[in-house]
Amino acid sequence: MVKSNDSQEITFLAGEECLYSVIKRSALSLGWKLIGEEASDRVKRNCHVIWVDKSFANDKRFVSIQPWQRINHFPGMTNICRKVRLAQSLELMKKKFPREYSFFPTTYVLPLHLAAFRSLFQNGQSMSTFIIKPDGMAQGKGIFLTKRIEDVENLSTMCVAQHYIRNPLLIEKKKFDLRIYVLVTSCCPLRIYLFRDGLVRLCTEEYKQPNDKNIRQKCMHLTNYSINKRSDKYERDEKESMPSNTGNKRTISWLLDWLKVERGEAAASELWEKIGDICVMTILSILPTLRREYDTVFGKTRLQTQQSASSSSSGSSNSNSPYEKSRCFEVLGVDIMIDTKLNPILIEVNHLPSWGTDSPIDEFIKSRVIAQALSVINVKSHEKRAYERAHRKQSRLRLRKKKQTVEDLDRDDDEEFLPPATKKQQPELFDSNSAERKIRTIYEKYAPEKLPHVKDLLTKYRGYEEWLAMKVEEKYTQVNDGSSGSCSSLDEDDESTTTTDDDDDDDDDDDEDDDDEEE
């Protein structure tokens, strides 16, 4: 593949928080330059793409992202990636749209909803089986099945409780789930991409309805790869370039082909469409929050180039403007289970999916997911230069505006000393230094605040210094002596009032400029 000159200049921060080699290989395949942890802080701060495989709870990292940069997380995305927040968001949407949001099982947040959950039990027992999941854990840690209320009454951490899916679709008599990869590139407008493949993860034990004897057998009831890979019955793919789709981890494309044979092509296509709808509606459930948190972090720092400003003024949108692009993108791992009626059911959403590639099928799927995601975000090296040019231009405009305001203030003051149009210029042998000394002497006595402007005043009236000194003397000496000579039109009270207002305006302009810098 031929790399463009533009792509060769793109830098990708693959520091200590970029944990997986497949991420780095995918960036290299696009012709990007990897920046490691050993690079200087300045170089790392100026990378075009920042990849982080660790969770961070504050917005400090987001604030440092410039308009031409991309980071692989959104502020606010944890609202669907934590089990409790996901349940709260979807239960709220289910109340308004019960049919559309029926893809998520009824969920109880414990201990918050413990009273309502306890009402499902009689004498501490239930005929139904519930699955209990701790809020902040991953890889199947802390998950268990129960039919007894006493198992959840004294939990030390917040959990979610859901009805266990009793009729899951089976492959070779084993329960399985799907790992769907969804790319979000923008929240305003919302842009979502669904990867046309994924992973099928099978349990290692044949499925049986949960009872008192098997309810604790995790390799029968839980599909987590982290749990089943420790089983002696776990079957790995053979080390080939293409996945064999014979072990406990297979591709979704294989599953859809299998369903076409078992249930028909129409059923397989309908299932995939439903899965796409689930991904979209799940993100829609937090879209207002996602936009609000994004705007809180980035909304006040956007710039526009002249091209994008003219496009907006003409009513057309310029999607190629680097300052209208999202600074964030995120690849989510959405876990789906399917029942015997081919209804997809949402299990959870992961904002830090594992990108480990310890088998050929992992490499086959995950390398394509990352490479395509990095291509879709459409990073251009020239965006940094364009932003810096626009930033410098905006700074110059602010300075020019401030300078123009100061010049207007000086002009208002100097208009009192305009020479008559018929006045002849004094001889070249006139000593301008004597006029400057005379003006300074008068200002020191009557208007010391104007001393810094003497040089500018003399430059402006070069050739008329003698006349200028005379007018300054007439203005201040005659007015202060109580005379009303030829300068009677230059009323001292009016000029004093005007000067005070001008000084106040100048202070206001300084404050306003400081506010612009802070923003």
C-alpha cells in the first residue's frame, strides 16, 4: 500500500498507556510515526493521535487536547460503560419507549433497589435465577448466580441484578455471547460505525438449566473469555494465518453463515440489523449527557479558519474544516447474547475492551478493527499548521483591535491641536527639542498623565512643533489662569471628563482581552 506524504507526517503517541502491540502495528500500517515514552514532553504533547488503554476519571487529560488532535475516549462515555449507569440510562429510556428498549433485561441496582428486588422472593427463595454483577469489575470478576435473597443482602459493593437468560441460543450445546465493535467518531452530530465482524465466545461446558448443583459452574453459565481460557477444555485456534472457527472463539461472519444454514438468510440478516439498532439506541440513551460533557471540556476553545467562517456565513457546512471535527473517538466493545428466538439481548458495554492477540482469530479481527478505526477518524498532518495559522491570525486581530482602540483615544485628545490647513510649516532650522521641553514642562505641571504620549504627539505634528507648543501653552496656561482667549472652545472641564472616560474604556479593553486569553 502506497502511503501519502501527509500520512507519513502523522505522529501517534504509543507511550506506556498504549498497552497492546496490535494498536502500534495498526498505526504503523497507515504510515504513521510512533512516539514512545522516551520522547520529550513537548513531542508527546504535540502528537496527532493519543491512544490510552487505561481508565482515567478526571478531565485534565481532555483539556490538553488541541483541535487538531484526537484521543481515543470521550468524556462522559462511562455513563454506559459502568453497569449501574448503563442500567439507569436504559431503564429510564424503557419507561418512555418500552418496545424499542426491550432489548435490555429488567435490572435492579443494589442496594438502592433492594426493597423492590426482595419482593421477588418468597421466604428468601425465588423460582427464577438472577445474575449478580459488581459495578466496577471486569473479566467476569465477582459475578455469580443466585436464587436466594440472603446472597445479596450484605454485599459490600454496588451491584446490578438481572433475570438470568434461561433460553440462550447454543452452539454445539454450549452457551455463547458476541463481542461487537462499535466506533463513535463524533457526538455532535452523532456518528457511529459498526464493524462488520466480531468475536463469538463460547463456554467450555455444555449448557444446562441452572440448578442447585451447577449454579456455581462459571464455565457453563458465564461466557467471559478470562474465565473459560483457564479451563482444560478450552480449545484454541490453530496457529494459522486465517481462523479455523473450530475452537471456543470464532468470528461473527462464521456465525451469520451458520445461521443462514440453520435459520435462513432472512433471519440472519434481521438479527444483524437488530444488533446494529441496539448499539445505536444504547448510545442514544446518554447522548444529551455525552454532548454536554464534551461541550464542557471543548466547547469554548474552537476556532474557525477564514474558509470555514465564509462557508458558515454562506449557509453551507464545511466538514473538512479541522476545527469542526471531533477531538475524540472511541472503539466500544458491546456484548450481546442471543436467545432461541434470535432476539439479541444487551449484556454490557466496554470502553476499554481487551486488544490482546494471543490467537490467530484475535489478530485477524482486532487488527482490522483498529486499522479501520484509525482510518475513519481521518487525521491530517496539515491540520496542526492550519490551526496555528488561525490562532496567530486571531491573536493579531485582537491586538489590532486593542491598538485601534488606543489610537482612537489619542485621536480624540489630539484633535484639539489640529493645525489650520493654511498654516505654513516652520523653517527646517527650527529646534524641535525646545518645543518638546516646553510641552513637557506644561504637562508636568498641568497634565502629568499625558507625558508618555509626548513623543507620539510630536511625531504626528512633525513640522508644526512650534505651533503645537503654542496651542498646548494656550490651552493649559490660559484655562488655569481663568482667561478665555482663543482656546475658549477647549473647555477644561469637558476635556477632563473625556479623559477620564477614555481611561476607563482603556481599562475595560484590557480586561476584555485578558478574558479572551483565558478562554
